[in-house]
Amino acid sequence: MIDDRRTLLKWLITGAGIAALDAAAGPSIKISQAKVYKVVVVGGGFAGATFARTLKRLIPNTVITLIEEYTEYFSGPLSAECLTGKRNEETLTFDYKKLVSEGINVVHERALTIDATQKVVKTPNTTHRYDRCIVAAGIDFDFDHIKGHSEGLADVFPHAWKGKDQLSALKKQLEEMPDGGTVLMSAPNTEYRCPPGPYERVSQIAEYLIAHKPNSKIIFLDSKERFPKQAQFELAWKQLYGYGTAESIITWIGAQQGGTVTELRPDTRELVCQAGAFKGDVINIIPRQKADLFTAANGLTGENGWCPVNTQTFESLKVANVHVIGDAADAHSLPKSAFAAACQARVCALAVYSLFNQLPLMTPEYMNVCFSLCGTHYAISVTVSYQQNPQTNKIDVISTNITPLDAPKTQYVSEVQSAYAMFNSMASGAFG
């Protein structure tokens, strides 16, 4: 039994997902029929949808209710291509029809409260009892760290880090910017969704400017001294966008060079940092982030704004019988990415299966695979394997494999195709 679950877990975390369950769950996993359990999932992104479909296959007679306010989910991964017109919004938009067809009860309402004593989740119109509640509520933003910024100004200076409307607003501003204009970007130095994401966006915008507004430039004011895959990104920028030369479309100013933004001046369209005041025709501020307000309202967040969990099961350390997965979870070394969220979802589903069947819990393994699209025919990647540490409750890095700096051109091209294949696999695993 333990060996079978270990094999299944390895298949799940490497992205085999639903296919692995279809192939192996039936013959290798003893499914509990003794009791009909009720599970409520709050949030229908990659984490919530993947969890619901995985657990439904592990224990088909479980009553699973997924509460998601919106009828469609808009993907963050690959959204940079949509921002610059290389991809249609429809390819990043998913509904929940497949989940419904598989017997998952999907409720399109906003979850309001968790009553941990009564084991009930309430929406404005319905009440849902649970044996286990899974919260995959995602992120919210903290605008206060930059003077002059506010949530209301996000419509004027869109972050485009969550939701279709924000992305569409930033795309429209890029399209309307005159040739010769300046795009300003900034990113925080704290944890946020998709650590390499801002630098992929810089790359995609630079490619867009070369094609459509060749006299324009993009300036990135960064609160970090270094950023993920920096050497690989900078090599791509040198090869594609003249980075490091007088003709470079991209200028990156890190924290050591005074790039930490401290103030937004809306009237003059300026970002202020130690390196100076920079004026932008388009200003894209990616704010600091924290767990969604639902988690804070229900006592799930810690002092750092994220949700502390038992990394073996992702059960909350604050509220019993409630698990937090995806970007909202404080999962230590695991980054906040769609692949990691799906991996957490599958580990959590197998843990809930074990808890319901009174089986020993495993020491789980995790994986994150991250592709960054630097240009139409140029992508880089990093693959990291992790192991949960029972003594520290941390998730330790076991191995890392990153695109080498001396990779042949054919590898960059093949990694583009691998990025698309991985996205299709994640989307299929979550939404069918």
C-alpha cells in the first residue's frame, strides 16, 4: 500500500496528473467506500480544480463541492503572450464544465466564512458542510509600500498580475503608447506569484516594442538585488534586445543601483527611487502580495500575510481540518507558481485520502518546473525537486536543473515547445 501510493505520488508530482490516476488509481489504490466524506474546496484556480479532480478519482464516492465566484478562470501562465498580442484570451480562459461532468458540485458564489466548530462554509445564499475544507483562494495585493499608490490607482497603472480585466487594460495602454514612449515596470522584493514572471514580461514587452514601436524602451525598477534566472535572462536580453549596449531596449536597475521604488507621482506619471525620478507613458507596478482576504478573514494567515501549513498534508497550523494550497500557502522553499500549486494539490489530495482511510502519512516530495518565454523562439527553464523535512516542517531543495548558459540555439527553441506542452498538461489536469 505505501509503495503503491509512493509510486502514484511520483507520477502525480512530475505532471502526469489525471492520466496517472486513470492508469493507476484503480488497480493500485484501495478506495474507501465505508463512509461518504464531504469535502469543500474554496477557489477554482489551478490548485483548487486540480485538487478536486484528483480526490474525486482517488475516492469517487466523496461529495466534493468547489466554491468559485466566477464562472471562468483566466490563467496567469502564458498571459505575457496575451499582453503583447501573440496569444488570444480564449486560450487562457477555462470553465468548469468538465468538473461538473465528473460529479463535482460547482457553486458560483463568493465564499464568506468558515465555521471551524460546525465544519461549515457559508456563501451569501448557501451553506456547505465538510469533513475537510481545502482553501485555494490565491493572492491579494498590498499597495501601501509605495507612497502615492492605492488600490484605486491600479485601474490607471494596472498591475496585470491577476485577472483578465487588468491584463486587457495594460495591453490597451501598450497599444496606445506612441512610438518613442517609455514603459516603466517595478516589482517587490517580497514573496509574490511567479517569481520569474516580471522578467518574462519585460522580455515579451521588449519583443513587442521592437516589432511595433522600435523607438521605445522599457525601464525595470527592481526592489531586488538579484532576480530568478538572472544570468539566463540577461543572456537572452543581450542576444535578442541589445542588453548592455547603448541601443538596448531594456534597462534594469536593481536595488543596489537604487531601483527600489518608494513613491508614485500619478499626476506627472513618475516613479521615484534612489536612482532618480523616472517618467513613463505606461507604468506597470506589480505590488507586494499576500494571501487572499478570505484567508485573513477566517484566521488562516500568519504575521507575514501567508498561511502557515503542515507541509506534509498542507493542513492549516491555525485552523483544524482546513488545508491551504496554492499561492496562499506559506510553503517555505516552494515558489508561488501554477506548477507548484498543482503539485501541492495532488500531495494534499493523497494526504486527505490517507487521512480518510486511516493510513500512515507519507513524507511527500514536490517539484516545480518553470519556463520563461524570452522571445518567440527563445525560452529558458528551471526544474527543482524538493523533499518535505519532518523535523523542520520546511520543504528542502534536493536538486536544481537550469538552462545552461552555453546551451545551443536549438535548446531555446525546444524549450518554447516544452513550455506550451507543460501549460496544456496543467490546464488539462485542472480543467479537463
